[in-house]
Amino acid sequence: MAIRREVEILSEAGPLPSEDEATPEELEEWERLLKQIVEPLSDDEAQLLLATFGPDGCFGLAWFVLHLIESAPGALTAVYVDNVDNEWVKLLEDRRSPQS
């Protein structure tokens, strides 16, 4: 499945800013970008969005990304291969179904 343009744009925006450094304008732009994505994501789109996790929760926006990723059909069995040291990617790993 192809990556939708709105997912590419979000991915190209880089990681979410930290709560300490984010400006109100940045937060509004991130929220706007996130709201443009219609669930479910494809498995490829979910993997692509791993790079958007920043150093903290970014006032709840990281939860939004996590839930988008979990909307992918393979989310509960996926092996997440990018940004693996990030606390949010580790949380995704913890939330997935155990491998048989």
C-alpha cells in the first residue's frame, strides 16, 4: 500500500518538539497535521510515523501519534524497527500482543 501524502508530510515534519521548547504555533501546526490523517494507517505508514515521537509526550500529541500507529492492521504484532530507544516506541512494544 502506498504512503498517503498527509502521512508523508507528518513524517517529514520530524520529531515532536519537547514540552519545554514547543511554541504555541508549533503545537497548533502539529495538531493540524495529525488531524488530517484518517485512520486506519497502513502498516508501512505506522512504521514511518515512529520517527515522529519526540523526547516526551508533547502535551498529549505523542498519545495521538501512538493511537494512529495502533490503528494499523498489524499494530498488535508488528516489530517496530525505527527509533527503538524512544520511550513511546518502547511503549508500543509493551502494548503489542506477545509473539507466538
